[in-house]
Amino acid sequence: PWNDKTTLHIWDWAKSTKSKPLDAVADRSMTLSPDGKKVVTNDGRAIDTTTGEVTRLANFDGDVYRAKFSRDGRMLVLMIYGGGNQGTARVLEFPSGKKICEIPDIFPHMFVADFSSGGKQVVLIGMDLITRRFETTSGRELTKYEPAHSNSVRAVTISNGGNYVVSSG
């Protein structure tokens, strides 16, 4: 049977194939920091993967559908579901939770996002299914990559050098 509260298991592949169950649960979704030290759940809990200690992050109000870390682990982008086809991306500092900016009119159902290697830009999918690049400090749109996808976008990534963006729908 479906259980919407599940125990978190973490593996350190270099040390063992046995998981370390954490005394914490995730409701719907979570994201792992690039260094593997924190799990952030969609309800705003930051869970230390070594100790299981839980801290609350600020600015997780609204219906947070998904979250993703920047490559350096210093930022999070959240998808805030607004009902129907409405979504807003919220960029936060990590671990403070300080809100940096909000980006409206983002397609919420298949939340895909990627940060540039320096974290100064984020690529998201607009309501019109067009891949768009935004400045993380202000939320200002920098570029839109046309044509639009004709279906839900399942993945987006930026190359390490930042010269290429690929999205798949």
C-alpha cells in the first residue's frame, strides 16, 4: 500500500552497500546537497545525513512541489505550485533560507531546473514550454530558447562550461 511518509535511507557507496536509515521522513520529494551532507525535503527540513539532526529552513511557504540544489550547494531553487498550470520558482540561499528572488510563470508539473556552474544563472521551463535562462540574483530573464516543446519537459541541463543547454520533452 502507498505510504506518503517514508523513511530516508542513505548509502555511502564508497564504504558499504548497506543503507543507513535516518530517523526522518520525506513527504513527496527531497533533494541531496552536492557534498552529500544534507537532505532537504519539500516541507523545508534540512536533515544532516551523518547525525539525522533536523533544522527548519525559512521561506518554504506555499505548496513546495520540488527543490534542487545549485552545483556548489549554496542555493536552492524551489517549485511553488500555484494550482492548475501555475508555478513560481523561488531561489534561496542555503543554508540560511534567505529568499533571493522569485520567478513567475514556470511550468510546475514536470519541474526541471539546472544551475550554471557558478550559480549565477538557472534554466527553467516557462508556462509556454519554452526553455528559459534566468539570473539568480534578480530573477531577470536572460534568454529564451525556441521553439517551445510540444509536451511536458522531463529534463534540462547546462554544460559545465555554460556554452550549451539541453532540454528534453
